Amino acid sequence: MARQSAFRSGEEGLLRAPFIYRDDEALEKKLQLSLILRLASYMRPYPRLIAFALLATGGNLVVTLLAPYLVGRAVDALVGRGHAHVLLGYAAALVALYLMNFLASFFRIDLTNRLGQRVIQRLRDELFVHVQGLSADFFDARPAGSILVRILNDVNSLQDLFTNGVINSITNVFTLIGIIAIMFSLNWQLATVTLVVVPFMFMLSLRLTVQIRRAWQQVRLRLSRLNAHLAEAIQGMRVTTAYVRADENQRFFEEMNRDYMRTFLRAQRFSIPFGPLVDLTGALGSALLFWYGVHLVHTGVVTVGLLVAFANYLGSFWTPISQLGQLYNQILVAMASSERIFQYLDTRPTVADQGVVRELPPVRGHVEFRHVTFAYQADRPAIEDISFVARPGETIALVGHTGAGKSTVVNLLARFYDPTSGEIRIDGHDLRSVSLASVRRQMGMVLQDTFLFSGTLMDNIRYGRPDATDEEVIAAAKAVYADEFIRRFPDGYFTEVQERGARLSQGQRQLISFARAILADPRILILDEATASIDTYTEHLIQRALRVLLEGRTSFVVAHRLSTIRESDQILVFDGGRIVERGRHDDLMRRRGFYYKLVQAQYRSMMSEG
Ligand SMILES: Nc1ncnc2c1ncn2[C@@H]1O[C@H](COP(=O)(O)OP(=O)(O)OP(=O)(O)O)[C@@H](O)[C@H]1O
């Protein structure tokens, strides 16, 4: 179950935390057969890898079962003063066995890693492709960080299970059965005595490894909190400095850091006794075996060599038992991770092509909203009964107070969401009846906060049309007056964009996004005008660039510049999710209604400038 907890410092209780950390990810869950089967299905495409890996582990198995027996025989030969060549024979056989062991281990590790990595790679690809195809509401509902964690950490946590878990546990079960069978066939009394400590080994393995794993999980949790805090602290450094919060942040960080250290020390205190306890159990087992075995040797029931062989078999019990304990742990962790992964994989996009859809033919640009209502959350419509017509080539300005519903209208037009009721038509085609890709290909979007990807400025403009030549990219930049500032960089168009374009000004980023849009040359353009104040020169460039960009396309502009609004063919004035006025600037001003007041309040200063 999802768990939300504020940051706690050890057992001391709630800190006065400036941030609340959501540890909403359960670390382990009970066994669920359906999840196990679904996980197992990811191994199905690799029958050959599995078969060869099992074959290789079979090699290890043979050595584990035979080597102690041969050692026992060699000891008997030694005790009985056998011929040197007999002893040499055993030694040679043992060398041959361990050579085989080396080869078998090499192939087993290589093959199981290949298997594990292929499964993980496939799962991660599948998850990425799936998440990429999900609709906007999915991304609204969760922070990017938690999606990232699933694609990376949750998938990684399955790695051990697929790499070692499955194959090794099959071999481990056979090893245990094999050793027990051989021991009983050699001498049932010694076998019984040897097996006395095995249940203790099992209990020790399960109890201790569960505890140790939980303790280390806590360490990892603290570390990821520390990471998250650090990332936030660095990103928000300016705000921290501006609000003089450095001291408080420092105290919080120190507290988290100390908490991490305490948890680490606690975890390693759990881990320290593990090895010695294992040795102790082994030693007790050997003591029991020798105490009873010596008696059997004296009475001539068994040879010294057999006793040595049994002591070796006892030593061979530990590895499979501890690995089976680990498998149990891996499965518990896998239950929690895989449940989350499958939850994503089972999420269907809310906006998707339904049944057979047609391609939207080349668009002329006639857009119509018919009685469109949309609610992000049921019963709370963000827009209600919106109707309007945009003719090809027109510029439509959407204005209104914040939260009035302007972005919602353009989000519906781009089909990030589907209307709750009503319909949207492009050139007479209902948006839901044509393929999503064919709509989006013919539509361009320029958002307020231009997203620049890592790469050069050239790459970033080309994002609008991947097959454009360098000359076309430069022509696009020239058309929107971006060429001048780009050429001023020492590397010009080949300037690397770092940190999402942090080295570019807001205005420059806007111009890059204009160039990107004009290169794509869409028939329908959605533009969310940036609100950030820009220096007068760049502002002037942007206004001229906008005219070029809007020319000849049907454009929807969430407008913040009075100049853009004035020049548009139609202004839709939004209030509380409805269109309350519509028309051209001069008519609306003359009417002295809502728009007039809005302009008075919001745009007065700009009006005096423009
Ligand atoms: N992803 C979302 N999930 C839930 N509610 C949302 C979401 N996006 C917007 N809303 C709500 O829908 C209403 C309309 O928001 P919208 O973003 O369309 O307004 P806007 O006019 O574009 O505002 P702004 O000018 O501030 O961008 C608001 O009440 C807002 O809180």
C-alpha cells in the first residue's frame, strides 16, 4: 500500500521539515502467483539462453557433488598407505573437476547475465515506449521524478532476480537434493547427524538476510532522500539565497545526513555477525559430525575418508541455502517493484485512436469548436459550452484572467485531452475520427517555456522537421530574426545548448522556438505567448517574428501582448470557463464591457508603450 511519511530522524520523531518527502513506494510485498507468472513470461523468448545456462550450472552441480567424495577416497588411500599413483589419480581427477568447474562457472555467469540484461532491457524499453504513449492526464497526476524512478530503479531491482535468482535456485534445489541423496547412500547414520544443523542454517539464512536487507533498504531510502533534497537545494539555490533560508536548509541537510549515517551504521551492525554466525553453525555441525563420526570410525563402520567427505558435504550446504534465502528476498522486492511496473504498463492512454481511424487529409485550417465542455476532474468543468469558428489563416487571440480556461481550449485542440462533451472539427473532420499522429503532424505548438534539448542550436531548431537541411534551418532562423543573435555566439548554429538553454535569455529561447515552428510549417499553430518581460530590442524582434510566424496559418494565441491581440482577427474573452465576449479589439473596446476592463487592468502600461 502506498505510504506517505514525512522525513523522520531516526526514532526521534518528526522534524520541522521544510519539505515533506513522499516515500510512497512500498519496498516489498507478499508473494503473488499472478505477478510471478507475469514476470516469468518475460523469460519466455530466451529458451536457448536458459537451456545453456542450466547446462552450465549442471557442470557446477556435478563438481559440488563429486569433489567431496573424491577427497574422501584420496584420504582413505593416504591413510591406507595406498600406491602413489592411486593418490595421483585422485589428485588428477580433482584438478580435472575444478577445471570443469571453472569453465561451467564462466559460462553460467556469462549466460545468466546475458539473460538478465536482455529481460531488463526489454522491460525498460517496453515501459518507456508505453509511458511515452500515455496521455496528458497521466503526467498531470504524477511528478516526473516518480516516473523516472519506475523506469530506472524499479526495473533495476528486478535485475538480480532475472540474472541469478531463477537459474541458480533451480540448481540450488538440485544441489541440496543431490547432496542429501549421496550422503544417505554412503551412510545413513552420518547423514542424519550431518543434517541436524541444516534446519538451523535455513533459519539463520532466512531471518538474518531478511533483517539485513531491510536495514540496507532503509539506508538506500535515506540516500535517495538525501539525493532528492540535494537536487532541490541546488536547483532552488537562488530562491534559498533570496529568502535567506541557507541556515535552515543547512540544519535540515545536516539532520538528514546524520540520519543517513546512523542508519548505515545500524545496517552494518546487522551485517557484521552474519559471516561469523555462519562459521559458528558450520563449526558446530562439524563438531557434532566428528564426535559421532570418530565413534563410527573406531567401530569400523566408516572410514576416515568418508568422515572427511561428509565434513566437505556439510560445507557445501551453505551456498545453496543462503542463495535460496536471497531468492526469497529478491522475490519479495520484485513483488513490490513489478506491481508498480505493471500498473504503468496496464494504464491505457485516455486519448488514443479508437478502432479504425482515417488520416486527416492535408489541412486547410478551418477549426470549429461545437458546444465543447471539458473537466479535468469530474464535476468541475474547466471550460463549458465553448463554440467558435476559426477560418483558414485567421489569428484567434484567447484572453482572460488566469485560470479562465484559455490553455484548456488549446490543450483540447492539440488533443492532449478529449472533450467531456461537444466536438472539435478541423476542416469538418471530428478530431476523434482521425488519427492522432495525422493531426499532430499538421499542428505546431510554441509553449511559454521553450523546451530545449541537449545538442546544438541547429539540432534544436531542426526538431521541428528532422529532414531539414542546414540551409533550411538557417533560413527559418532568419525568417524569425533569430539568425543575428545565433551568429553572435562563437560557435554560431553549432553552439551546444546546455542545461535546457540556461545560457540563452527568455527572448532568445522564444525566437528559437519560433524558428522550430516555422521550419515545421504547420497549417494550424498554437502559441502560448511568454509573459516574461523582455528587453525592448528583443521584444521588438519577437513582435516582428510573430507576424511572420502567424502569417498564412490558422493560429490560436494565448495572448499576453496587446500588439498581438490588436492585430488578431478574433478575440475570444474567457471568464470562468466560458466565452463572455468576442470580436475585434476596436469593437470590444467600444463596447466597454469585460474586455475593456481587462485591458484597462492588465494591459494599460503596455498600451501606452505600444
Ligand atoms: N492538469 C490540470 N488538472 C486539473 N485541473 C487543471 C489542470 N489544468 C488546469 N486546470 C484547471 O482548469 C481551469 C482552467 O485552467 P487553464 O489552464 O485553462 O486556465 P488559463 O486561462 O490558461 O490560465 P493561465 O492564463 O494562468 O494559463 C483552472 O481552474 C485550473 O485550475
